[in-house]
Amino acid sequence: MKKKVMLIVPMLHQGGFERVCVATARLLEPFYEVYIVIFSARDIAYDIRGLHVIDLHMGAAEGKLLKIRNVFRRSRRVSALKKDLGIDIAYSFGPTANLVNVFSRSRGKTWCGVRSYMDMGNPRLLKLFCSRADRIISCSRTIEKEIREKFDCQTTSTLYNPFDIKEEEERAQEEESRLPFQDCGPVVVSMGREDDVKGFWHLVKSFSLVHRRLPDSRLVIVGEGDFLEYWKLAEALGISDAVSFPGVKKNPFPWLKLGSIYVMTSLNEGFPNVLVEAMALGKPVISTNCMTGPAEILMDDFEAYVGKEEYVDGDYGILIPNLETQKNLDARVITQEEELLAEQMLRLLTDQKLHKKYADAALKRAACFSNEAYVEQLRGMAEDV
């Protein structure tokens, strides 16, 4: 008889751990009976056809008391589901789902996923997860190391996110005729929801400097949100005709393929899926050396470079120091770090030899994050149960 696995995630709108949750369900289906539990079915962005998805119809609540009440309502419902379905392993993605998972513990095993370095900023929650979960799964060795050291938690493991390189290449061929800027010069692409943690104001300002040098260059930022304040910033910088904010895309890969380079300006990450996705399409990348993920992806000897405040031509891409965290939408203010980022972008866009070097390195590195490696490690954990 197959073991029964429950994957718990708040929603399935576009995002990193949402993508990993759906991918995990599909990859585990041949070996286990898999259920996905979501708190709300609003704005589902992923293909869930054929998957067993259970919607609790308990979306987000406003106000502290209602949020707390929601946690316990969800936990009671999930606890009942675990018992009724005979769940052997319940694996949750992110702090909101982790709370519900640990408060609904049953006879089966409880696994909590720490998906971002931002989660490390709430030690009380992490202490709770470490004390009540049977396993803590991080997406970064840096996060795993800190959890072990800060919370004396020895039941933690690193599980890198899975990538289906072949499928990504196939999906990148779709919808090309609908994309903007195909007859222009080089295109800088980035991707992520409209959130200050993505640091997109830095990218828009830096690109304005690139555009002065390369007037036919273009910038595309794909992700959830109206990006109105960034439209206004682009207008103030005089580059509104050279930028596009097309919103969230169910198939983002044609947009990644459109890029000449991929640039990530995040202030914090867990494991930045889109960085590997861009590399899998042969895109040279520039990334902030934020906590965590980029150094592990772009450097072989990553521990010597985590958080290092210098520009590094890495083994598989270019690392830049972390950027100012205070948002500044004043078009008259261009910082030195934004000027330096523009210089790195110009290097990759104008030096063909350097561009090819990192395009080849990107493909090589992306191949290390395969579905097969992910499933093998995850099944090894499950067989210990």
C-alpha cells in the first residue's frame, strides 16, 4: 500500500514555494498517494489538472485576532483531514502553512519547510517549528546551518528545488509572437511579484543608465502586481517606452527566453527558483548576494562568498553586493550602487566573450538541479518514516 502524503500551502498563486508544491505533488504521484491542501483557491496560477487538491475555503483574514482565529480553524480542519485520510507525512510550505501543520499534528510525521531567509527573522516561530516538527526542510544550506546552530535542531535537511529543464525549454517556445521588444536591441529581464523585497526600484534606475548608453535596450519585469509606482518612476526617468510590466504569466518561460540577460535585485530570498529557470534557458545572470541562495547557485565554494560585500565574477554568474533596503522612488536620486549595477549590466550586454562564457556556465549549472535528484532525496526522507 502506498504511503499517503499531504502537501499544505496557503494558495497556489504565482510564487516560488507554490511552484515547488505543485511540482512535488506531480513528482511524488508515482510513488505515493498525494493530496494538496490549500486555504484558498483564489488566483490559482499553476496547472493542477489531475492532482487531488482540497480547498479549505479559509482565505486570509484582516486583523490580529481574526488571523489567530483563522490559524486554529484551519488547524482543526487539517487535523480532521489527516485522520480521515490516514496521512503518513504532512509537508508544509512557508510559515503560515507550517503553523497549521504543527498545530494539527497527528499520528503521521510533520515536516515544515523553511522557504526564505526572511523566515529566520521570526525566531519564536522557528523555535516552535523545531520543537513540534519531525523534520525541518530548508531550500538552502546556509539556512540549514543557521537553524542547526541557533535552535540546536538536528532534524533539518537541505532540499534544493526541482527543475524540469526539458519542459521549460519546450514551454519557452510558446507564445513568442505575442511578446514585446522582439525587434529591439538587448533585453534585460527580471521576474517577481511587486514587493519591496525584490528591490525593483534599483533595477529600474540602473536600467535608465544602461538605456542612455544603449538606446535600443529594453527592460521587462514579469510578476504579480500593477507596478504603478514603477511605471511612474520609469516615466520620470524618461524610459517609459523602453520598459514593460506585463503582469503575472502562467507560462513565464517565453518571457525569460526573451531576455539577453537576467538580473535579480532581491534584498532577501530563500532559494530563488527563477534564477535557475533563467540559467536553464542559457541566460547570463547578475544577482545580489542576498541571504540566501544566489551564492550557492553561482559559486562552487559558496560558503566563502555568502553575504560578501564585493563584486564577484562567479563560477556561473555575477554576484553584486546587497542593495539599499530603503525604497527610494525619486528619479533624481541615483546611488553609487545603482551606477555600479548598471556597469555590470553593460559589461554583459556589450562583451560578447563574457556573455557567452556565462551563457554556457548557466546551462551547465542549471543541469545540477534536476527533478531526478530532488525525488531521490525526498523519497529517501520518506522511507525513513
